[in-house]
Amino acid sequence: MLTVYGLKNCDTCRKALKWLEAEGIAHKFRDVRADGVTSADMKRFAKSAGWEALLNKASTTWRGLPDKDKADIDEGRAIALMSEHPALIKRPVFDFGKGDIVVGFRDAQKADVLKALGK
């Protein structure tokens, strides 16, 4: 089953969930702040999508981090920061449970979600 990771108060996540409902796509939602996200999941997401695509440098959480935390960022530090501050994860993350994920909710990502589901 498709799992969608995001924040319940994120407008983009809410739009994605409404879209999934309208498309008749069964899914479950995990709020990364309330439900958490495991380090293993973070590593799996980073392996599939690339940590650069997963780290939301446009977020207010990123802008609020001390400069020392943002300097010389690499995959290990990015995963640690996203695990510590789940709002740093670009949203939504569509997890198909077979190693593939899609990050974001633009037209290209919608097409990728449908393709991954064979629709």
C-alpha cells in the first residue's frame, strides 16, 4: 500500500491527499512530526531520491538552523538533520514500499506516482 509521509498542516500534503482520494488510490498517511520517521526510512528515501532532493532548503526550519549546522552538508549530516527536524523533509514523500519513492507534488511527480502504481 502507498504510504504518504508529510505534515498534517502542510497545504501541499493536504492537496496531495485530496488528489489521491479523487483518483481512488488507497493510501495511508504518516505525519513525520507526530508519527516520526525512522533513520532507516530516511536512509532508504535518500538512497532512492537522493538526499539533495529530499532536503528542503527552502523551509523556515532550514533557515532557522544555525549556520554551523548548514555548512558543509553531506548525506550523513542531511539524514541526521532530517531525522532530528522532520520539517526539513521535502513533502510529500510517496513511498510505494518496494524501494521507489516520489518526492514532491508537481505535475511531474503526479505522473510518476500514477506510473509507479500502474495507472
